[in-house]
Amino acid sequence: MRASVFDALAGFEKPASAYDIADAVSKAQGRRVAANSVYRILDLFVGANVATRVESQNAYIANVHPDCQHDCIFLVCDACGTTTHIDDDRLSDGVRDLARKAGFNPVRPVIEVRGTCASCA
């Protein structure tokens, strides 16, 4: 089941919700797959760094570099839904430093920039 969920996730060009993935797996397997089962598997994938959650869309993308432990920065196009992943440790380190200075223990910064991609502009 995990392999089927990952194959479905990797087949999407844009971030996919657990419901999108459950539909794709259901069609591929010819039986109904519940979204709550997919959510559990996606949580495992996020924990293992093979998938990343795009918080503002409640959706997931396959991690193209799972060996890397960068904090992800997503550029999310409000027009077409395309989500571009970039890494910039200076930015995420700055966010972590600011949080610590405020007495907060940061676990994982979530940085998403909403706007319009070059293709839609």
C-alpha cells in the first residue's frame, strides 16, 4: 500500500491532497482506498523525509532530495497551483534564530510564499 501511495503521489505534477491520492490509488487498484489510510501513510512519508506537506494547501509533494534535511520554502501560484520548492538555509536559519530569541523552541519553520508564477504573470 505504501508503494502505491508513493507512486500516486509522485505521479502528480502539483501538490496532491490525501483525497486526490486515495482516488488515484483506488483507480489503480480497482478498489476503494480510504483517505484516512492515505493520511497515515503520508505522515510516515513526511517523517521519513520522502514527502513534504504544503501547509497552505493541505497537500503533499514527493521530496526530490530525501537525503537533504533543509527546511523547505514553497512558492505557491494562486492562479495555477504550481508549487516550486526552494532551499535557502539563510532564510530558515534566520527564522529559527528569531524564534529562539523570542524564547520559542522551533521544530520546523514553514515558509510559503503565495503569489503568481512566471507562467501566469
